[in-house]
Amino acid sequence: MMLTRPIKLAVLASAISGASAFSNSFPFAAFASEASLDFAVNDEMMTQSSPEIAATLGSVYGCPADAYILVNQPGVHTSDLRHDAPHLSTLLSEAESSIESSHMLYDARSVLDQISDSVVNHCGGKKITVDTRTGGFARYVDTTPRVISLDFDPLSTDKSVRRNQLRDNDALLYSVTTLLPSHDYIVIYTAQQADSNSGDSSGSGDSAFKIAGTSVREEDNDNKGDNKDGKDKKYDSLFANYQFLSPGIWMTMVVSLLLLLVLLQAMSWIAELQVSYKAFEPAPTREKASS
């Protein structure tokens, strides 16, 4: 039982005009820019979770993308997304495949944790946390899968503030997708009750540091759980975290070497040139030529 047909947010919003009947339900969306989310959900998976979440977990288990963007927007309803999330609507309409539901009862934090653990354990992925207040996150250029988490603050109850807050968060999500080295990504957009503990973007266990003047925090995947205080944190080597010979640098080195060889050959030819002294003597005049 799959829900992979692209459905625009406007349609989803209109489908729950009686949203007051679902005061504890929230929207859920998973969409891929290039990968396929066509996963067959069996009866056993249906008994453990909803078909949308089961299909999402099953698709992610196969490591179909280079980046997995996990978004948690506490307190958002589908009606909020009708006009105040234009970038999200565009990404959904342009997605290769999508799994969507206008209203669901689910634990957003549990779903995101399962997806994150699946990518880290089965795909060898690394975690990155986006600072939703400054918009900063650790940039990278390698092809190792990344789990990029955006935990936004709960939406305000004031209508005007709520709209501005949601638009800013929508713009940040779009900015993250444009800054990725690969266009092959999957976005999981979830919502949690505003009064629930949906996770703090400045939570313990993250290592705060500065890169190019931007505040970022990158999580260490090998120290989850027991090392929440960060005292026994273990870091990988410099060469494991960064790629020093990227394709651009490699091509530059090859071209520079070829140009150097051409220059050396040209200098060798010039050095071997031999010109006789008669070449510098003035040409005979006509008078001397006639005599």
C-alpha cells in the first residue's frame, strides 16, 4: 500500500478543511530529488507503523541518495503550509517521487531517529546538524552520505509571527538543498506537537566550532548515547573527515604538469638554436653589388 503519487501541498491542505477534528495529527512528507521511494510495504510492517512511514523507512534502508535532510517543524499543520512554504511546495512538485500524508498520528522524533540510525549504520553516513538560528552547517565535498538535521523552534501562536517564522524556516531548508555537493537528496519533513520535547538544536553531545565565520555543530557518530557530556568524545583523523584531493584539485595538478612540460620543451628548443655570426652582418649595398 504505497503513496508515491506527487501531491501538491495545496491539495493536501484543502483535503483537511475539517482539520479541527485532527487536533493531534500533523503532516508528513518524504520526497526524493532523483531516487525512487517505491517500496512495497508488507503486512508485518503495516502492523508496526503507518504505510507512509513504513515505506519511507524501507526506501531509506537501501541507501538510495547522497544526502538525507531530516526536518522537524514542531506545531506546524498542513494549513500552515498552504501559503507560507513556497520552497517546500516547489521541491515537492519537482521531486522524482514522494510519500505524503496530510494528517497522521506519529512520533516525529522516533521516526527521524530511525532514519538517521539506518543511514549511519547501513550506508556509512555521517551526521550534520544545521544551526537553525544562524543557518550555518558544516560544508563538505566528498560523496559520503550525510544525515542533515534541521530542528526548528516551535511555531508561535501569533498568526503574523507564525507566518514569518515558517517562511524563514522554509527559506533555510531550500538554502541547504542548494548548497549540497550532490543534487541527489531525500527530504523527510515531519511535525511534532509544539509542547513536546522535539529536541534542541543546541543539545548536549554536539561539538560547536567555527568554519569560515559560520557557527556549526557536527555530531560524532561513534559517540552517541553514553558520551552525552562530550568528555570521552573520539574524533576521526583529519584525512577521514576531509577530502584533500578533490576532482577539481586533481585536474588542476594534471593541467599544471602538462603546461610545465610544454614550457621546459620550449626552453630546450630555444637553447638549442644556433645562429651564425654572418646573420648579423649588414647586407651588401647596390654599389658593391654592381662592381
